[in-house]
Amino acid sequence: MKTAVNLGGIQMKNPVATASGTFGFGFEYRPYVPLQRLGAITIKGTTPAPRRGNPTPRVAETPSGMLNAIGLQNPGADRVAGDIMPGLAELGVPVIVNIAGDTVEDYASVARKLDRVPGVAGLEINISCPNVKKGGIQFGSDPRAAAEVTRAVKSVTGMPVIVKLSPNVTDITAVAEAVAGAGADALSLINTLLGMVIDVEKRRPLLGNVTGGLSGPAVRPVAVRMVWQVYRAVKLPIMGMGGIMDARDALEFILAGATAVAVGTANFVNPRATVEVIEGIETYMRQNGYDDVNQLVGLAHRWESQ
């Protein structure tokens, strides 16, 4: 039974990865997960310089999910390259580094520092960050800005580049087409939906940052719909994510067109969620007579011709 997939040049032994920001740098989950079992590990967002993140509170539980406003707290690109990647490289698992910044130059700077660092299999561009040179508008909400960032990163690295799309747009396919045209090797979607919680006792926003990103099962139908649309619009491999709690959730994304999936919020409530998703996909394949997981990618689109 073949479970290996190719995500834009990243060879994964199975289609299950971790979602950025939900798995730390991987080492934190060693007591619970055999890390070598994973298809890939995507580590938390990395910026040119260290960041302390947003003021607290940073997390709020919501029905069927959670809001987070961490603010990209991280040790910076130099420490990730010099102190963190050597240990991850020893695992023999593809490591995808999520990169972020306030300007196009920031993204290029991080990509340049991580290029050819042992263990780094690819870069995931977080375009849900504000462009400080354009009044704070998110790169991910403007197809031209998203394409500009993609081109800048591609110009300084030979590694596979995955662009992580924001759902906070009118038409996600327009952004997908723009970054595909700018040279992206793969896409990941969706990032979190913008949300807010108000503390009714204190009569003020609960999160220190006022707004945060909504993730968890509540966003899954939106995420599956967007994967479905993007699969039809562009010919790039997709990493689907958004509320995956078990194998059946993951299979929805694969059948909608995702070559791979990433488990995120589920890691907080079940540290072994990634492994259980892998095992569940394998069980589904055996029970339904599939010997290659790639046979399932986009299979739901064929119902119209049946």
C-alpha cells in the first residue's frame, strides 16, 4: 500500500503533516508522537528577528474551536537555522519552515537565511501578515501583493515554496492563481478565519490583541469548500487544513483535492492526533480497496461525470 506523496517537490512518506503554530518545533511532542512516523513537520512562524508576540490573553476557547492571537512569537531566523534545525535534521522527516514578515524584504531575508540549511525541505509563506508599507493590508488579501512576496522568496531560494492562503478574502481562487503565476510550487489552505470574543462581564474584548484567528472543527466546512475551489482553479498540489480532528476529516480534504493535509488545533486536545489520522487513512484504504493514496486526491470531483 503506497502512502507517499509529492507536495511540490517535498517527498512525504504519508500525506499527514503538522500545521504551523500548533506543534511548536516538533520536540515538544516527542513524549506523545513518534516523530519519524509523520509525513512532514511544519514548524511555527519564523521572522527575520525575534518577536515577543502579542499581549495576553492570547487564546480563547469558542464553540467547536478556538481563537488565537499569539503574534508570531519566535526566536528569529538565525536561531531557527543555527540552533533548532540541527536537531530536527536528525529526525529524517521533511521539515517545512513557515516564514512571515512585515515587508516583502522581510520574507526574502528569512528565505535567504534558511536556504540550504540541512533538514529544511521547504518554506511555507504566511501571507496573512500585514504589509506595513501598504497601510497594514494583509499580503494574502491582495493577489498582486501575494504574487510579489512569492516572487521575492522564489528569487532567493531553490527550495520548494508553499504559499499559505488566507480565507479572509472575497475570492480565494484569485489569490491562488496569482501566486501560482508567480512561481509557487504548492499551496496550503486555509489559514485561520478572523474572529473576536467579548468578555461580557468586563465589557471589553477578551483577547489582548482584540481579534484573533479562528481554528478548529467550526472552520472545516469552509476549508473543504476552499480546497475544492482552488483544486479546480490551479494545477498545483494542495496541503489542506482547517479543523481536521480525525481521519475522516482528513479524507474530506483529500477527496476535495488536497495532496496532503495538516493537523493543527487537534494537537492541543489530542497530542496523538497526527498518528491517529495516518493510521485511519491507511485503514480506510485497506477497507475500500485503494493501494495508493494518490488515487483518492480529488476523487470527489468525479461525481458529476458518474
